[in-house]
Amino acid sequence: MSCRESDIIGWFDAAAESAAGQQTETLRRILLRNHAAEYLKKWLGDVDVQSLDASALESLFASAVPLASHADLEPYIRRIADGETTPLLTQEPITTLSLSSGTTEGRPKYVPFTRHSSETTLQIFKLAAAYRSRMYPTREKGRVLEFIYSSKRSKTKGGITVGTATTHVYASEEFKMKQHETKLYTCSPQEVISSGDYKQSAYCHLLLGIHYAKEVEYVTSTFAYSVVQAFRSFQEVWREICNDIRDGTLSPTRVTIPDVRRAVLEVLRPNPGLASKVEAKCQDLERRDWMGLIPELWPNAKYVYSIMTGSMQPYLSKLSHYAGNLALISADYGSTESWIGVNMEPCSPPDKVTFAVIPTFSYFEFIPLRRQSHDTDDCHNTDDFVEDDPVPLSQVKMGKEYEIVLTTFTGLYRYRLGDVVEVTGFHRNTPKLNFICRRKLILTVNIDKNTEKDLQSVVARGSQILRNTRAELVDFTSHADIGRQPGHYIIYWEIEGEVEEHVLEECCREMDAAFVDQGYIVSRKCNSIGPLELRIVEKGTFKKIMENFIANGAALSQFKTPRCTSNPALLRILNICTIKNFHSTAYAS
């Protein structure tokens, strides 16, 4: 490990050792910087923030400032977007807003983005790279095959720049510094990353990845979905890529944007030998259903690195298929609002990964959660937890579940993130977190309460039946249909390959029976919730859903398939594309 890597790990160890003090000092710095902003003055009044020590300030803050959701801050963010320049959330002007992924209902949220956002991104990139290099050393001046995509940035009527957080990061000086400081360089030039057309960018990423094949040290994207999406695309375009490698050309039908063509053609040179080798390997990979594609074509790659937790877990099977014997390393824990924790143990399998909280990035509080009993008949309850008063980072307990609350340098105060985490241990004195689920229930009709994690478990059970066939589940989503009585769950599947109808009927029945929520089981037995419905959609349906989000301003790097939707536009796509449907017989009398 280099001195540079040792230094940043040493910095984090010291911060973790004094985590409680770092947290109170972080809050003090945030309040000193922003106490005159309208939102804070509303709650803190004219308190002399500078005269209070950090501990007293922490107590005052927790008692005076209420917990907040995005809806509470939205009026202030809207005024910023409309061009109001008085200090509303921060004393420094906010000139950039991020769009959160917002893919549950397709409505992205505006979140303040400042230089601090880029700086912490650079810091966590360097820290995570240092931990990875201890286990998987990389060569200096190597290449990274990064499937990263910027979306178009726009201006609000008040002149504020709006785009996804990843778009802001890729355009920042910090992104260039990251490559320089880690001594690893992306295969694709900036013109490819920022093309605004994910199909053209993806083709160029793959083409240049092949061009630099021997130099590629690892493969990465923000989300596991994007890696899988890229290699599904490769299966369709590899012949054209080989032609371009052979001749040193760029397909005029695949890539039409002049700046992108110019930047890529400056890199390419005719390479018939490489083209022939890749062609032979791809012909063999086709016969093996593309198993081990990544190590076969990028022989010096050490691992695949992306976010693999939460809604990305369903893609891990396909990712493993492509990765062969390469390690799958889950990327670090963050959100559009703030980075939270680093993966210190890159050897941990994605389903066991934990994240050590970085106590200098934001001020963190934790709402203790207890699982709610199922003997309630409150059909209006949309949560599965009972909560206690928030506690600071220094008071969390191992084995307990919490919702994370953020106070950031960018103008979010006691902001409920909605993520449920479990404290699995500590690094020095900072907690290590396991991501459990998003707090919001996504499926509820009556007294039933099912989270995204519950749905994923059910779909995993049902799709296991497909393993005895030559088919595989490509993607899925769901909808709680209450338009007719009794209401029922609809699960949409896109499948690759042929499956006999009796097998799909069994999959449907297995999923219905796999829900363990007692409210659901009781409701199904008394028919206050109808039989689960499995709808099979045609090939390419989830690609249409992705394209719908991108058309509405999302970037592919930030896209997450919604696991449940009531969005009319998405339901229209899903229902138009439905080719078969089945109803469960699991609770038939």
C-alpha cells in the first residue's frame, strides 16, 4: 500500500476513534456556517451559536429543530430554484440542485448540491480505493472500464443549474482529481460520458473497453443494473465492435454525435489482431451463454465494483454470471443527500457488506425502530415500525435497527432519509451499518405490510423455479391494485427464454405463498386480499421503463427499476406490454 493510501486510511482511523467528538464538531461547523439562514432562524431564533460549546449546541439543536421530510424543505428549495437569493437553507448561495433518483413514483426531488458534495465524493472515492487496493492491488496508470453516464443539465427559471448528482460529479474538477490521485483512468473521454445519449455512450464505453482490454484493472458503474445492462447490450453489438476495432472506425449508425465521434476516433487505431481474438472469444462465449464474459475479455481485471445492496440485489445473479471468478465488491453507502459510510472490507460478499460511518461528512442521528406487531386492524398504517426518539451516533447499539437522519453542510436539517439500517458492529467508535430496506412500505392493500426487501425475497423464491428451465428473470416490479375489490398484488416479470405455462402458474402460486407478513396471510385466507397475479411482459419492457425515466431527466448511472409503482405512465407501459397473466391458487379452498 502506498504512503498516500496509508495516509487516508490513517485519517479515517483517527476520525473513527474520536467519532463522538467529530460529530459534535461537525454539527457546530454546520450551524456556525448556516445559523443565519431563514430555516434555522425559524427554529433557533437569535441564539448566539458562537457562544455555545459543541455539546450544548447539540442538545439545543435536537430540542429546538424538528425532524423533517423532503416535503418540509421543499418550499425553501422551490424558492431557491425560482431565483431567490436571500439565505434560505444555507448562508452561501446555492447555485446547483441535484435530482434524486425518485424512481418509486417517477417524481425526482430537488436536493441542494454544493462544492462540499463534490469534495466528500472525492474523499470517499480515495478512501474506498485505498481499502480495495490492500486486497486487490492495481497497476498505476491502468484503466477502469466505467459505465458512467451524464444526463443533460438544465436551468430553473431562477437560473439554478439542475441535473443528477452523478452528472454534477462527473463534470467536477474533483472527478478529474480522483483519476489523477488514484492513478487509474477511465477508458472513455469526457465527451462519451457527457453525451446525453446513453445508447451511444454505452457503445463507446464497450468499444474503448475492448481497445484498452489489457490495461483494464476493474469494471465499475454506480449501480449493478448499469453493468448488467451494458453486457446485455454487448451480446447484441459485439460484431460491430469487432469491425470497428479491426478497421479503427466508429459505426456511423451506433454513434452519430460529432463531438463523441471525434473524441473516440482520436483514440482508435486499426487493430486486426485484437479484433480476431475478441471475435473468437465471443463466438465461444455465445456457446457458453456468456458465462465469464468479463475475465475472458478483460484478462487483467481484478473485480467488479458497484452498488449491489437494496434494489440492486436482484441483478447479482446475472452479474455473477458475467463476472465468473472475479470478486463482486459492493460500493460505498450514500444518497443524493449525503455520503454515509465506506466499505472497509471489500472481500465481504455483497449480501454481507457493512459500511463504516464517516463522522465528518454530515451530522448523523438514528431513530430506533421496533418491528410492529401484526395484530392491529389499522388498515391506514403505512409503516411496519414503531419508533423511539432519535439518538446521536455515539449512542447506537449493536444489533438494533434505526432510520438514518441527516444534517448536512448543504442545507438539510434533521432530514429523514427513510433508510432502515442495522448496526452490526463498530470500527473504533464509529458504527458499521448493514442496509436493511427503505422504510416506506411498497405493497399494502388492507392490514398487510410488505417492504421492498419482502418483495425481493418473494420474487427470489418464485424465480428459483425457473432454474429448472432454460429461462431467466430479467427484471420485475409490482403494483397494489385496489381498483377492484378485493384488492390484490400484481407482480410483473420480464423473462428471457421460453417457459411453459404450467411452470409460470407454479411460480405465481409459490410467490403468493412466500409472503410471511401475517397481515397478508390472514387477509388472503379470508379473501379480503385477492389472489396474487403474475403478469408476463414482452421482451424489452423494462428497457422502455428505463427510457421513460431518462426522457424525464434521469441519468442511466442513477436509474433504479421501481420495485413497486402507481405511476400511470409506467403502468400503461406494463399493461400494454403484458402478454400473459396468471392468478395464484395458493389459498384456494
